[in-house]
Amino acid sequence: MSKHQESRDAYWKANLRIMAGCLVVWFIVSFGFGIVLAQPLDNFQLFGYPLGFWFAQQGSIYTFLVLIFFYAWRMNKLDREFDVHEE
Amino acid sequence: MELQTLTYIVVGFTFVVYIGIAVWSRAHSTGDFYVAGKGVHPVANGMATAADWMSAASFISMAGLIAFLGYDGSVYLMGWTGGYVLLALLLAPYLRKYGKFTVPAFIGDRYYSKTARVVAVICLIFISFTYVAGQMRGVGIVFSRFLEVDILTGLLVGMGVVFIYAVLGGMKGITYTQVAQYCVLIFAYTVPAVFISIQLTGNPLPQLGLGSGVEGGSMWLLERLDLVVQDLGFGAYTDGSKAMIDVACITLALMVGTAGLPHVIVRFFTVPRVSDARKSAGWALLFIALLYTTAPAVGAMARLNLIETIWPGASTEAQPLAYDERPEWFQTWEETGLLQFDDQNGDGLIQYYNDNNPEYVANVAEPRGWEGNELQVDRDIMVLANPEIAKLPNWVIALVAAGGIAAALSTAAGLLLVISSAVSHDLVKGMIAPNLGDKGELLTGRIAAAVAICIAGYLGYNPPGFVAQVVAFAFGLAAASLFPAIIMGIFSTRINREGAVAGMLTGLIFTFGYIMYFKGIFIEPIAANIPENWLFGISPEGIGVVGMLLNFGVAFSISRFTAAPPVHIRELIEDIRVPRGAAGAQAH
């Protein structure tokens, strides 16, 4: 396998790792906190919000937003590290 | 100034702006027409995506839907935003790198198969037409309510405006018009929300207001809302009544469906670079989140406001509002039929409560001489009547009308464009007349757009019975057919032509069949649409998830037993996985 190919594979693996991390968070805030754990979390309050309800109607959306910008920033860095960024 | 005149002026002004933009940004080539020359700034694309995405349903109906569903309404909030994470991480950058014009073109190339491309075109056209029919209906309804013209006239005016900027400007015209439409719709949505939030909680930010205390009381707003709705025999607002598996499946189907909707995906073909595609998804979600985090506040506050108007003192111990003393906005909306009073026990008072709750009816309603719920409230009123309930000036009401029209037109235009590019690029140029020149293809695209507008207008005027089920249909089919095919095309080098085609067909037929079985599209429903009959307790709204899993399963198994994709396909996949070289793809 050529050196070039090895570097491409490593880049792809690193990308998949970052992606998996982001998707885990994506899953936990929405399906975890917002749905499966919503009832127990509702015993806690965030100001006037029951916590599970907050995650379902507000918190998950904010987290999604942060995740996308984080991924864009992290991938730009990764592109440069592996020298595959755009001119 | 008279409200009517003011509304005409505001709506008329926005139309002039849209048409002006269309003339300024005419399409000169197929590149302009399909993907706006790939020169759209990521922030502008984010705004256009947001307008493209947020339809008449998001603008007019969603807050009202949440107002009556409470916690269960969360499926729409998470489902219609969480899909952007999937788009940004799994689809947008790679499809941008691939660099051609349409979703079926990618599927056709990746699976080296015209059959795959045709199947994708069929999925796309079906998804987009069901969706667009609802939008045209929305345009007609907004026109008829605010401008008091009949639905047909409203529809024709809306079709005319879309015709001008979609046919003339193609993707380029649509993109910049959508930027303007986004500004109109978000302004129109947030202004009344801010005012109602100040009135109820003293906090100008609706997102914080929803978590604040009630103005002049000692209770949290949500706590109070829970109390008053339970006092009327409804379930607590912050608790759900749907089964957890169904809530999870609907949410996932909406998320995956969002990421698989062709008119959303194609927006990410218009930015100059791969890194822009990633970023642009973030901007899109930011602009969408402005509305989507406001909507639950609008829903909850409008519901509380409405109940406290009907039951002054917000308790069923006190007397409800007398019909003769109803406020002016009540009368206005009665005329439109969105509010209906029916004095069941003839006492002249408005008893509004949940008469579907047998326990409540026996213990509370009957002893007090109530003979049934007397007020029918259409959920759309929560947004449409909000400015009047909150006693806002007339220009705000005019703005809401313009916002509703902007939301419907922007989504309709985006959908019509993917339909016309699928016809002109994938069917005519890709199959029937491969030697067609750029000019001829552009003309074909324009003709296809014009025809699509006429069909959409017709569907909007004579909606087939299934328009109400459009959401389940469009999202379920996108989730079960297009999304898995694209994902596997990028992340697996092993999935081949046979697997992909079989997978898409399985997902499509299964989901279509399941929805038809319970909802009866084209036929009478075969079984009652109740949880006892559902597969694993999953409603037709959430069944796209099962369709998607079947698609993945079938595609993987069949690919294992058939020949691997040829070498040049593996090279194509390797190539779309790295960003470098995307700018070169602009030269197509």
C-alpha cells in the first residue's frame, strides 16, 4: 500500500472517530435525555423548566447547533493535518 | 390605517422585492439553474436552507400543534432539527465534493446503474409532489384569511409569483429570494412572540420566558399551565401520552427523513467548497433554531392566554366567559371558522374542557351542568391570532400574513426546483436525449418547472385526500428510500448496484404499504389506525425507521452475494471522502 493511500486511510479513520463522538452526543441529548430519561429528569428543575422537558423542547436543539459547528471546526483542522484541505 | 389595506401593502411590497431579486439573479446556464453556479456564501445558503425548510406548516401550524400536544409535540422540535446533524456529518460534505447537480445523479453514478437513478427519481418526485401540494394549499389559505380573496385567486397569485422567480432564476433566483423570505418570516414570527412573552412573564426572550415565572404571580409559567390544563380534564402539559417507542421512532423518522429530503440536500450543492458545506449546515440550523426554540414558547403561552381568557381566574371554580362579553378578536376568528362556539347547555357561558375524559365528565362536568365542550379551537389560530390576542398593532398582523406567505412560497419554490431538475437533468438529459446542449437543457428545466407549478397548483386546489398525511408520507419515504442509499454509497465500498436497488425498493414499498394499510391512501384503510394494530407499537408516522432498517439489511445481504462494485466506483468513493479538489468540480 502506498504512503499516500495509508495517509488517506488514517484521515478517514480519524474522521469516523470524530463523527462517532458527535453522533453519540447527538443521540444522548435527544433520545436519551429528551425521551427515554425525560420522566426521571423532570424531577429536576432548570428555572421554570422540568429538566427532561427542557431537553426535549430546547436543550437538544442547542446541543445540535454546537455539535455541527464543532464538527466543522474540528474537520477543518483535520483536513490541514493530513494535507487534504481545499486550496 | 385599515388592516386590510395595510396587509395588501405589506404583502404587495414583499412580492415586489421577490420579483426584483429574480430579475437581478437570472440564470444563464444549467449550472446557475440547478445549483446557483456553486457560488452561494455559506451564511446566505444557511438562510436559504432555513426558508426552504420551514414551510407553511412550520410557520402556521407547529406552535399550535405543540400547544395542544404539550410534551408529545417535542417529536417535531427534535425531529426537524436533529436531522441537520446527520446532514452536516454524514451527507453534505461528501455530496458537495461529488459535485454534480442532483441527488438521483449521485445515486445513478455511485451505483453505476440507470435503474438506480430512475428509482431515485421516482422517490424524489413522489416525496416532493406530496409535500408541495400542502404548500400551495397553505398559500391559498393565508391569502383567503388575511386578504379575503377566495382560495383559487390566492393560489393563482401565489403560483404566478413562484413562476416568475423559479422559472426565470432557477436555483440562483430561488436562493436569493429565499434569503429575503427568511428575513420576512423570522421577523414576523418573533415580534409577536417577544410581545406575548413580555406580557406573560416580563422576559423579552420567549426561550427564557417559557422557563420564567408568571408576571404578578408566584408560579412558574409551565407549572401554572400544567395546573390549568389538568383542571380542565386534559393531561399535564409537560407529560406525554404517547408510548416511548413510538415517540422515539417518530423522532428518528423525522430526523432521517429531513436528512433525506432532496430539496434540502440539494441546497448544499450550491456552496463553493466542502468546508463551506459543513459550516453552512450549522448556519442553516442556527436560523431554523431561532424559530424552533421560539415555537414551544408561543404554543405554551398562547394556550395559557386562551384558557385564561375563557376562564378568567384560570380555575373551573369560577364562572367562564359569557359569550356576549367575548373580546373582539374572538369575533374576528369566529367568522373564519377557526373558533366555534356551540352553547350545549344553553346558559350563554363558554364551557371549554376535555369532554373525551370520561372520569372528568362524570366527576366534574356533569355535576356542574355542563353538557359537552362548547368551544372548538383550530390549532392554526395559536400563531395567526396571537398578535390580536396580545393586542399588537395592525402592522404586526399584516407582517404575520406576509410571513406565512413567505414560508409557503419559499418551500414550494425549492420543491418545484428539485422536481424540474430531476426531470430535465436525470430523465431528459440523462436517459432520453443525452446529446442535449446546455441551452436546450436549460429550456427543458424551465418548461419542467412551469409544468410542475401547474400540477402543484392543481393539487393545492383539489387536494387529494392524503394531503393531511403528507408529513408521514414524505418523511417516511425519504427516510426509507433515499437516505440509506446515499449513506451506504458514501460509507461502504462494498454496497453494489443490486443491493442498493433492492434496498431502496424494499424500503419504499414497505413504508408505502404500511402507511396505506392504516391511512388508506387511494384506498379505504385496511385496518384501524390504533396502537393495538401497529407493528411493534410504531405508528405510520414513525414507520420510516423500520423501512430504513429493512433497506440497510436487504442492501447489505444482497451485496454480499453479488459481485463487488468495479474499480472506478471504489476510486469515486475514495475521492469524495477527501475535500481537496472540490473547487475543480465547479468547472462541470
